[in-house]
Amino acid sequence: MKRKLYDTITAYLFLLPFLIFFFSFLAYPIVYSFYLSLRKVTVETSFYNIFSDMKFCGIENYVRLLKDTEFWFSLLTTFYYGILSISIGMFVSFLLAAILNSKLKGFKIYRSAFFLPNVLDMLVVGIIWTLLYAPQYGIITKVANAIGMVLPQKGILGDPRTALLGVVIACVLKNCGYGMILFLAAMQNISPSVYEAAEIDGVSEIQKHVYITLPLIKPIIFFLIVTGTIGVLNSFTEIYAMTAGGPIATLFGKTYKATQVTGYYLFLQWERMDYGFAAAVSYVLLIITLIFSFVYSKILRWK
Amino acid sequence: MTEKNFQNFDLRQKVRRLLLYIIITSFAILVLFPFFWMILVAMKDEGEVFKLSLKLAKPFYKNFVEVWKNPYYPFWRFFLNSVIVSVSGGVITTFICALGGYVFAKKDFYFKEQLFWFLLSTMMIPGMMFLVPQFAIVTKLRWMNTYQGMVLPHVASVFGLFLMRQYMQTIPDEIIESARIDGAKELQIFFRLIVPLSVTVITMLFLLSFLFHWSNFLWQLVVNTPESDKLTLPVGLALYKGQYEVFWTKLMAASCYSIIPIVILFLFAQKYFIQGLTVGALKE
């Protein structure tokens, strides 16, 4: 008992630096954000003391948010973006891992090549892609024209039908190495004798992966979906660098920005100094995240 | 199997392998092409940007020098700021996570489980959530346009704590006990015993948090006003791109200053990056 008390004191002393930063910049903001979401910046708010001088306004920000079609459209865009990037990303990662797992020469070099872009700065990679995608003169347009493909006049990123897909392709090529490494690690745990037995039984290459590999890498798939979801709700930099939310699209007589995901929408509210409203957006985002984690944990338990 | 069937089988295998090599190599080219293009454009003259040629500027490093010395967008300063922010972010994160991870791995204390699950559960919250409240806190602390404003809100990494705990759990209890019997104090045990035994994971977390701060664009954009002298590389690049008509050769040369150091770091330490980034996923 005495030992545990002594250990408790030492433990919290060791944890103190971490906990100070954790509580001031991560735990407290969750509460503080809710406080801010019930307030708004008004004309009387002092510019030098904005956050202490916001006026209480009840749930006005939330009502405004729920009525804002731009917000709902951004949620739809985020959802669409998530489905595209997670499914395409996972497919590419799996394909690369499956190929690399068949004992190719230069395994390590390929593995490093695919993993490398993962560690690079998203903003810079995004800027490079805007150059590659440039309309008319960009290399992608030129190559596409040379093989007889017609790309949109304003470029892939300039056309509302293709812009989000353009962002997804850039991000998938940047991030696919991460999923690949995870899949590879799981596949290398599968004993080759299992595959050999299947080969003797005359199982085709694709069947082999569907019936043997897939069930064994399910945890990785689940992990990639969870982290992918968080990543998509967080997505901002790639949009900022490549499209700034644009181009404009028209749907049911209203205009929307075709790549404005919720993270970017939140940023714009911050930029307009509509801090109370932006805090309300963050809170709704938090609730959506909680719903997703609840659903995912149910699925995990059910399995 | 007859001899002929056997040869057919062998040939089929060879064709199949060749096909796999072609697919994987074209993918590798696709993945790395943007970086090749960045370097190529950075070495060209502005008029040559959209031409599919390998004609370089004279001298080929012209843009790199001009960007470095630009008086309005001093990239040497942005680079220096990025280094300061990333190194200090890496050091502080690693230090506080090592201290915390150690007690979670090796001590039995009150509310340990509850605290651990509370910390872990916050990992599910997207960082975007914290933008407004953290900005409000930093404004109130008068930390706008400062290094501490860019670094300190992002040093409490729950992932880092988890990584440290995982690793330090593998250190045998007996070593710690015998050090204690020899009269070592708690801090001595930590610095003289635990730290030397955890050099691998310490390097790993330092590199990962260095990387995190190197690319922590949104937060650095939010904490700095455009006239700040603390702008980091990505923020400087974004402002440079937004300001004028785009000079692609200069922009790509400036991009190289962000990408190439990380590529070099990766080539030397890829083992740490790969292990560190995958350890969380594979443990579950």
C-alpha cells in the first residue's frame, strides 16, 4: 500500500509535463470550444480582446449552422471524398503489397520508393500537383492529349466533375505506401505453405487472395478505414494547396464549391473571424466523429 | 507432367513475373514522378516550364540561389524557422512522452487505467476540432507570431506516449529493481538506465515528431500573421504562391528546400520511420 502511494506520487511527477500540455491544449479546448460556440463576435467586441469580449447568444450559432446549405454540402463533399480516397487508396495499397509479396527482386527499393512520399509535406506535394495538372500546358494534359484523351477545358482541378477525383489521385499516390507496408507485414505472417496447398488444389491467383489473404488482413482494413475517416474529417491542406475549395458547381439552382470539405469550410469561418460559429462547426464535427467511432466499435465487436 | 507441359508452365511463370515487374515499376515511376518534375522545373528557365524538354537554366542552380536571397520572401529565414520549430517540437515531445511512457510501462499507480483510456480516447478526435479553441488560447497568451505558439500546443502527443509505453514494457523489471536496490533514485533510474535502453524508440519518436512539425502547415498558418518574421517553409511557400503571378521555377526551387532535406533524412533513417509509423497498427 505504501509502495503504491509512493509510486503514485512519482508517477504523477513524471507525467506532470505531459499532462500540463495535454490539459491546457487538448482537454481544456474541448470544453472551451463548447463555451465559445455559444457566443459570437459582435460590433462592440474589442479587437484586442476578442475572445474575452464575445457576447452570449445561446444556440444561435447551431441554428445558423443547421440552416446553412453550404455546410450540408460540405458534409456531402467530405463523405464523397472519404469514400473515394479510402476505397481507391486501399485498393492500390493492397495491389502493391500483393505484387511485392511475390518475392520480386529489388523488394526493398520498391518498398522505400512507395513509402517515401508519405513522409513529405502535403502542402508542397499539393503545389507540385497543381503544376502537373495545369490546364492546357500542364504535362498531364499534354500526355492525355497525345494518347487521344480529352480533359476538361479548365483542367482536372478546374472542372467541378473531376476536381475532387484529381485531389484523390494526388493523395492516393502520396499515401498508398503506408497501407502497402501494413498489408505487406500482415501478408508476410501468412505461411507460404498455405498458398502452396491452395495451388496444388488448383485455386486461381485471385481466389487465393479472396479466400486466404483477405480474411487474414481484415484488422488492417479496419484500421485503415478508421484512420482514413479521421484523416478525411481533418483534410484541409491538400484542398488549400490544390483547389482552395473551388471550382463552383450548380446543384438544384444553388451554387456550391465542389471540393469544399468540412475542414476547409471550418477554416473559412475562422478566416472570416466568425469564431463562435467556427466553434459550433467544430462541435458538430466532433459529434459526427463520435457517431463514426461508435458505429465502428460496434462493427468491431460484432465481428 | 510431360516435358512439354513443364516448359509451358515455366514460360507462363516467367511471363507472369515480367508482367508484375512492369506493373510495379510503372507505379513506382508514377509515385516518384512529381518529385522528379519538381527538381527538373526548379532547374529550368521560366519560359521552359511547360516545354517537355530537359533544357536547363544557366547555371542550373540559378533559381535555388535567387529564392534563397529573395528580400521579400527570405526562404533562408523560412528554412531556419522550420528547423527551429521542428527540432524543438521533436525534442520536447520526445522528452515528455518518454517520461510519461515510462511510468505507464513500469509503475503501478492510482487511476492509471482510467487516465490511460482517457488519453487514448482523445486520439479519435480530428485535430481540426482544436483549431478555434487553440487559436483563442494562443491569442490570450499573446503567443501569436512566436515559436512557442507554433510548438507548444502540439507537443502532447498521445501517440508518442503510447509508442514509448509499448517499447519500455519490454525492459525487464529485474534490471530496474536491482538498480533500486543499489540505491539509485527515480530520476537516476530513468536517465541512466531507461533512456540508454530506449535509444531506438527515442530516435523513432524524435524523427516522427520532427516530421509532424515540419509539415504542420495549418497551425503555423493560423499562428502567424503574414508580416511575421517566424514564418515557416510551408507557410512561406503558400504566401509566395498566393502573392504574385506564379513563377513556377522559383516555386519549385523553394519546394525543393522543404522536400530534399526530408528525403535525405528518410534515406538514412527509413527503418525508424517505417517502424514508428506502423507500430500502432500492427499491435492491435
